[in-house]
Amino acid sequence: MSTVKLTPMLEQYLSIKGEYPDCLLMYRMGDFYELFFEDAEVAARELQIALTSRDKNSDSPVPMCGVPHHAMTGYVSQLLEKGYKVAICDQVEDPRQAKGLVKREVTRVLTPGTVVDDINLQAKENNYLAALFWEPDERAGGLAWIEFSTGEWEGLFSRDEAQLWQWVEKIHPKELLLPDMKAPPRHLPELGIQITNYPHKPHFDLGAATQRVLEAQDVASLDALDVSDKPQLVRAMGAILSYLAQTQKQELGHLSSFRPVNLSRHLLIDEVTERNLEIFRRLDGRKGQGTLWHVLDRTTTPMGGRLLETRLRQPWVDMEPILANQEAVRFFFKEDILRESVRDALDDVYDLERLSTRIFLGRATPKDFLALRHSLTALPKLYRRLTADGLDEGAFTLEKPKALADILAAWDSLEDIRDLLLSALADTPPAVITEGGLFRAGYDPKLDELMELTEHGEGKLKELLEEEQQANALPRLKLGYNRVFGYYFELTRASDKVPDHFVRRQTLANAERYITPALKELEDKLLSASERRKDLEYRLFGELRETVAKAQTRFKSMASALASLDYWQALADAARRFEWTRPTLHTGLDITIQAGRHPAVEAVQGAANYIPSDLHLTGDTRLLLITGPNMAGKSTVLRQVAILSLLAQIGSYVPAAKAHLGLTDRIFSRVGASDNLAQGQSTFMVEMMETARILRQATKKSLVILDEIGRGTSTFDGLALAWAVVEELCGRGRKPDSKDQGGIRTLFATHYHELTQLEGKLQGLRNVNIAVKEWRGDIIFLRRLVPGPSDRSYGIEVARLAGVPAKVVQRAKDVLAGLEKKARDAKNFAPAPLPTCQTLLPGLPGKDAPAQEAPRQEHQLLVELKNLKLDRITPLEALNILGDWKSKWSGDTNTQGD
């Protein structure tokens, strides 16, 4: 086996690579970043660039590939998107002054969660780096996440590990740091979350983490951050800071104050509900049309878009911030001329948050400074419009809301920074900061002299030539240049007397070539001016960056103000565009919706084709049992109510003629059925897990929407479970002879028509159905909720509409007629009282619903139910018991006895 003889350069490369074994090392050599050995093979394959080799003629050539330094960002972006980490190794000394091999070191490590360049980021989406720490002995944990490109970071403390993992899916970080002994759920990488196993010690160590947090936040105590009693959260925060220090190699002074999430202040929407409501993505995982975001996002700035995303994930639960934002939205809703004017002004504003971060970190390009200058130019115009001075039509029709007035009172147009950038930067600077051409004439006297030389050097030489011709009466004197002698004057041999200050440099057959002290001095200036100009502009650019970076706090303040303005006008613009109304909110439990619409469905179908529906969940009614055929619109109604509540609690108008909505603390949904094959879970298991979560966590102030509970198993198992869940939701917290109504606000869609018998037997339950009209053998979906149960399921008619062959449809009708005749001959269905969810799903909170009168004879199934020792079986054993019952009685049509 041959041995590779390493050059000093390759030895340096391998030494640095050894410190970053999990990264692709991009090694700066001249105008290229090179990769060697295995890194080169990986990069060439992933980037589809040529793989060559160093020392091609040797016995063991070294694989090599490279990318131009000015195009490095684009190539790195591709590698990050594919899940790689990239270490950038730069020259850290001037090659002109280096003795021997140029010194190099890694200046930063780029990872999916730490990027700041626009090419790696979605403008209106947060790009989170997160860290999770769970302490089993203490039964407590913390999850922290940071948007490094803006410096905003938050965290959550919880004593429920499942809740922490739910929030991981909810915030969807690009990268998640975990202690090396912590195994993540297997499906997280499939969601696009890159897992980084990070050594528990010292990075998650409490003492080291505390010190890092105190230093980064410049506080004396953790009390200032409200995390002193949350050590597990502090560990997660410390791990993030340690990771950033290792990857960024510089101070992190752009970080904002840490904000712990207070769950009691927000309407909680878990990741399942967020997915079921199709807030950001459709159920097929795609973005765009069909999502609430697609309808609602009328923001014009990246900051406004990210604020809208945050609000949709964390709506308020307190009336005060909801009404404050609702008033601001109302102002822009009423002031049409102002709103359009503000939209126009905001359209000239770039991403102030991310621009200021790149400037602070020294990652900004000249293009970033131009974007900043353009943005700052728009601020005075925006202020004038908001104060009515810029409106020809005169004053506003409404008084400014307090939230807007507060922003205007603290307004900072950053005119000093704008004026500095206007006087400093050229209108079309180069892409890189080392090539010169960055600054305007007049910005710096020394630079002006060098600019004059580099841009008008030929003119200077011509002027000198004309001076010599006139002063010495040499009209035939010429100016020339070659690489050996540089610039020279040339005279023919027939010329008159040569001036004394001419120094002969070369003799030709018919001419003599000379230099003069003035020509030599000018030549030296011209030849060095270009490099001197580049060096001076690079230094001036650094000074400019430092000056602008000092205003970062001001930038962040204005970015936050602009985000709020954009958020309000976007909600107002959507409300105007789609004809939404301002909802009335209250602290009670009643929900009344008149002519409500599902915003995403309406946007797809068109307003003319959408049929609004009314809904009343008022008084003693706490559960609406919704029946009706498939395709009639049950799922749309369910989602519609949840979405209206969500919109109302972010301060938005809602798609309804009128809406009277009681605030809700959580929205739960169990809509649709799908296997989770990645976790080895069947449709039924997923359904039961989500149902169990709802029944464990729902409160009196929650809103629950359930669609087709129990359909993932046999008919009788499913009916029993659905029945028990209905009883639990109706009876939760309800006390006999008490004014407290009890129950949880629920919309429950089902095909189990047997459940409709519960109206009048279970307090708080009311039947409604999606209206259907039969006309000459066809069915027409009226898409409206009407009182009472559906009289039939219309399944065969729906099958025919779906295109099932006529022969099969007719056979189904014949079979149905036979079954109906048999049913009429049998005794009426009279179900025995079914067990509550505490029986079927052990460990759930709540009390049994009021018992109903038992039949005279009990089926064996009920006998076995009564004999179960609930305190001695596990959930898995319970599921096995259900499986046994299914095999015993799934074909028994007499499950209720005589």
C-alpha cells in the first residue's frame, strides 16, 4: 500500500480538518475554496462539480474540487439544504507578508440552524436552532430556540416530556441540539429537522450554562430573565450559546433578551391541530393555496410575515392584547387610502432585522448596505403618511388606536445612518468588498486622490506629455509603455536638443527612450494607486460597518414597529378583500356564528360558490353532534369554527356576517385518519393517542373538534368508544344540582347514527346535521347546519357521485334493501349504557356521565367490562382486550341483548 507524501499545505489542511471531523472543510487558496480527500468526493457529488486531483502524476493523487470564493455562498446553501455542516477556513494573514505557508483557521461553521445569508433563508419564515434537555429524575425539562439571523430567542419549561416534543414539531427548528445520551423520536428527521448530538458535558452542564447565559444577556442574576426556577431550561439555553460560540467564532452581542413562553398567556394549538387546520401546510404537506396562511398573508415585509407566523402559532388568550390589536386592525380596515399608502411605503423596506444582524456580525455585503439605505429612505415618508401630513385627502376618519400612537411616539427614522450611507456608498458597488469601487467621490480626501489616479490616470499622463511638449518645444515627443521599462518618453534621433532632466533608458535604431523624475513619480502613483485604493476602501468599509453596527438596537426597535404596522395592515387588507367582519369577544363559553365561512375553502371555490353556515353553541349546549353524508361538508364546518376562533384571538376580523365568540384557551382537533408508519402506529392507534391527549388536557375553556372517532376499528368497538368519548366531553365537570353547566365545548361529527339517541339523555348535547335535499333520485348538498339528526347516511348516493360503476351501485341498493327489511323485522336498537372513557381509556381525568337505565338482560361484553380491574391493566393490555372482544363479537348483531 502506497503512502501519500503530504505537502506542508495538505498537512495544514488535515490538521484543521481533524478539529472539525463532522464538517465539510472549505479551505481558502487564492480565489478558490478547495476541498480535499473524502470531503472533495462528497462535495463534487452533491454539488455536481468536477472532481479532479492534486499531484495527478503521483502514485496516490489526492481528490480535490473547488468553488470560486465569490460564489461560495450559493454552493454552501446547497450543502446545508442537504443536511451537511460546512467549516469555512480562511487565510488570516496577508499572503504578501507571510513567511512560508499562509496561516489559516476556521472563521465560522455554517449549519442549517445558524445561517444568516438571505440565500439560505425564507424571507417570511423563522429559521430556528433549538436545544432540548429532559431530566428524568426531576421529571422536568426545557426547550429553547433561537432565530440567529434576528437574535430573537425564546424557551419553554415543562414537566411533561411529550409537551416538549410537541413544541419541537410545532416550532419546526432547522436544527435540534440534544444531549448525547438523549434519543429523539424516529420521525423528526423525516420532518426536515436535523438532529445534532451535542456532548452533555460541558455544554448542557448547569453551572457552565448559567455562566454563559449571564454573560450573553449581561445580567447579574437569572431572576432578570425569569428562569431562575427553571434549571432544565437554563441548560438548553446554555447549550445553544455554547454551540453558537463554537460555530460563529465571535461575540454574540446581537442577541435580544430571552423570553420564556408563558403558556397561560397564549391560545395553545398543538402540532396535530395545526396540521389538521391546514394553517401553514395542506394535509398533503404542501404550502400555498388551500392553507390559512395563503389567504391571510398580505404582509409586504419579511418582518411582518414572520410576526404573522408567530401570532398564528401563539395567539393570545387575554382580552387586553387581543382588543388592542383588533383596534389597530379596525383603524387600517376603515382607512382605505391610508392602508394602501402604508402598503406602498412598506414595499420599499427590506429585512431590517436580518440586515442589521449581518452588519453586526461582519457578514454584510455592499448589496446589504444598499438595501439598508433604500429601506431607511422610506421611513420618513411612512411616518408622514401615518401622521396624516402626507395625505392630500386630509385627516383620518378615526382616532389613532393606542398601539399605533405608541409606535409613532417612539418613531426613529434613523436619518443620521441614512445620510451617512447616502454620502458614502456608490450606487453600483461591486459584489465583494476587496475590489474597490465601494464609495462615492467626496467621502474621503485620501480616497478621492486615489480614485482620481485610478479612474483618470491616462489623463494625467497625457497632461504631463503636453507639458513637456510645450515647455521644451518638442511637438514630436511621444509617450509609451512596456513591461520592462514602464512608462517612457520617446524622441526620434532627428529631434532637437534633449532636455537636461531627460534620463536615457533605451536606444533604438531611429529613436531614444527617456524617463523623467515627474514621469517616474506619476508612474509609481499609478501602479500603486489601485492596490492602495482597494486597501483604503476595505478599511473605510470596516469603519462604516462598525458605525452602523452601533445602531443595532435602534434598527431592532424600528424593525419591530414596522412588523406590527405590516401585521395590522395585512389583517385589515385581508378583511377588506374577503369581506370579513369584526368579531365580538367575551369571557364566557357561548359561540354564535352567523353566515360563517371557511376562508381557505372559500378562496379556492370562490365566494359565489361557497354556502355560509350558522352555528350556535350557546346556553346549556356544550356538544353539537353533527351527522350527514360524506362530501356534505361536516369537516369544513368543524375546521371553520376552530379557524374563526383562532383568527379572532390574533386580533383579526373573521369570515362571517356576525361572530360572538367566547375566548378559548386551547383548540384540539382529531380530524381525518392516517397511519403513522414511521412510528409503527396504525390509524386506530394514532386516533386513540390523539383522543387520549385531548381528554387528558382539555379544559372547560377549550374548543374540541372531533371527526369520525372510532372508525378505525370494528363497528361495535368504534361505536362504544365514540359513545364513551361523547359522554366524557358532555359530563366533564358537570355536577348535579349545580349552576355550573360543565362539559367541554365540542363539535363531534359522526356516522354512528345510534349516538343521536343521546339528545335528551345527556345534558348539554344537541343534534344538528348538514342539510341534504333529494330531487328526482339525486341528492343535493345544501352545506348548511340545521337542527336534528340526519335521517340517513346517503352512502350509496355518494358512491354513485364518486363514479362507482352503476352495476355495483345497484347491487348495493339491493343489499341495503334486504338489510333494512331485516332490521325492521328485528327489535328496535336500544343500547345499554356504555362505559365512560375512564373505562375504555384508563388514566383519563373526569367523572362518569350520568348513568342511564340498564336493560333487563346484559350482553357478555358488558359483563366482562364490569369485571375489568382498571387499576391493574396497562393501556397496551386494554388494547389487547379490545382486540379479543373484536374477534369474539364483531359479527354478533345482537350485542345489546333482548
